[in-house]
Amino acid sequence: MNVLTGIDLPPDSPGGSVELLRDLYGGPDPLVPAEVFMLAPERDALTAATPARSTPAPGAPTLLPVTGKAVSGPDFRSYVDRLAAALRDRYAGADHDVLHLQHLAFGATAALQQVFPERPSIALVHGTDLLFAADHPTQADVLRRTAASADAIVVPTGAMADRLRRLTPVPPERIAHIPWGVPDRLLAARPTRPRPRADRTPGELRVLYAGRLTAEKATSGLIEAVTELDGVALSVAAPRAEFAALAARSDLSRAHYLGWLSREELWREFGRQDLLIVPSLRLEAFGLVTVEAQACGLPVAYQPVPGLTEVLGRSALPLDFGDLAALRDELKALVHAPEVLDDLAEAGLANSGRFPLSRTADLLTELSHQVRR
């Protein structure tokens, strides 16, 4: 099966869709063999240091030197034309069996459809697709066109399918429910049963926030409020620029900033914490970081929004992160209730075992064969 896929972001971009791309299609022995493209960093694209026909290292994506990325209006259309030209130059002679369209609403998908309009395709829905399509006419238009033309649309949760249908009509038979997954190597290395934390300091709760600090997360005021609690030590793993921007608006002096951690660094950090907080406000496509934390034995507290409620259910602690007074009371109670954390860790460990990444890859491969017929 010859697959072409890609995302119009540089390789070091934060976000779950980039991690999923690496997990499924990256490395010397990918779970889903494919030709993968991403954008060259702007500095390299401007100096032509990464020509479109350069040969990537084994397991690395081809980096396309396309500049001037835009997400809306006339600038978006001209950007898509430039990206399409780069794709045509790089892949015009290739005979791909199927396209895997990462995102329904952004430039890479629009460019692939422009270059290969007759090629069988599978569209993978990510949370940002639906959030941006709800707020921006350009993304709504791209999403509708993609949903109408793709042979199959993959959603990681039923909540994503429901939200997609609110934005555009899609026949149920063209929607495939394939959950995202945790790398099998993490599941293989996890403890068979979480144990009470021997290194847990009495009267202290080590809380971790890990992810983007965007408008879709209830981080404005939250981090400051949590750090004010006696007995709570908050660590933050987030992109540096986003943390600096939040620090300019809030007092984060008592938060321990960890930087933007690599995947393996984050897994190790999970082992040093007592609780992961996930304050998503609107929608999560799947919440991969929450399941990875559970696989490492770390309890999770989350805002019960669509997507997360389906994936986590009773294996994690639902909290209202918009009610800071109630949140303070909940966290204060957890400081003195280690047995609750141990029960959550055990439930989370069992839940994470439902989502091996190899199963995600197998189902995507099977679907690719189906649309090719």
C-alpha cells in the first residue's frame, strides 16, 4: 500500500496531530509505511536550504520550502497554490494508492486535493479542524469540500463525529471510528499495577499541566490559582513562547516551568508527579496525553468536555476548572487523600490498555485497502 500524507507544519511544531503523524508514519520501521511531507522551517525555506527534491533521512519527512503560510482569506488561497506547486514538483511522477489527509480544514489537505483530485483518500479529523471550522469561514469551506470528496472520514471518538455532522452533512457509512493510540512500547513498559507512591511527600500534591497554553484551555487564571494553594506544587510543560505570553498576563512565579518536553521526557516526568490536570474548555479530539499519563500510572483530572468524557469516563476525575473556588477545595482534599489517587492510577492504567497504537495502524491500513478497491 503506497500512502502519501503530510501536515503543513514544521517538524518541531507542538501539538497532538504532529505527534500522531510521527507515531504512525515516522521512524525507520513505520506502523503505516508512507511518503510524508511537512514544511521546512521558515528560515530554511527562505534560504532554499531545503530544496523540494532533497532526500530526507530514513524515517524523516520531506520538508517542502513553502513560505507565507496563511489560514484564511485570499492569502490562504495563494498559499495553497504555492504548496500545491511544491507537492506537484515533488510527487508528480509518484503513483500513490491512497491519500491520508491529516486535518480536514487546513492547507495540506486543500493542496493535496488540488494536485490529486481523483486519488482515493481518507480524511483524519483532528480537534482543531472542527474548532477552526466553527469560527472561520475559510476553514469551514475547506472542511465541507474535504468531507464531501473523501472516500472515508476517520474520527477518534463519537463526539467528533457528532460535531462534524453539525458543520456539514456526512453520510454515516462514510465515517469510520478509529481511536488514536498509545505507542505499544509505552504499554509494554508500564507497571502491571500502580503502587502507592513511596516518594509522595505527606501533605504535598505534585500537579502537572502538560500541553499548549491556548484559548481552548482554561489556563488563564488557573495556573496562578493552583500555585496559590498550600501543599500543591504545580509544574508546567508547555511551549516556551506560550508560557512567556501567559506569564506576562499572570503571576506564575510559583509555578515550576519544565520547558516543552520531548515525548520520552514527558513520560519520565509523569512518574515524578501525583496528578495531571487537563482543563480543556470546548472539545478534545481524543486527549492522547491523558491516556499516555494513565499508561505511566499518573492519575488524571479533566474537564468533562466531548471527546474526553468518552475516552476517560470513570477512569479519571472530572472537575470544573472554570469554578476556581470548587477546584481549590477538590485539590486540597486530594492533598490528604492519597488513597483516591492510587485508585485513580489503577483505573487509568486499565483504561490506557484499551488504546494500543498498533490497533490504530491496523485499522487505518485495512480502511486504506477498502477505499482503494
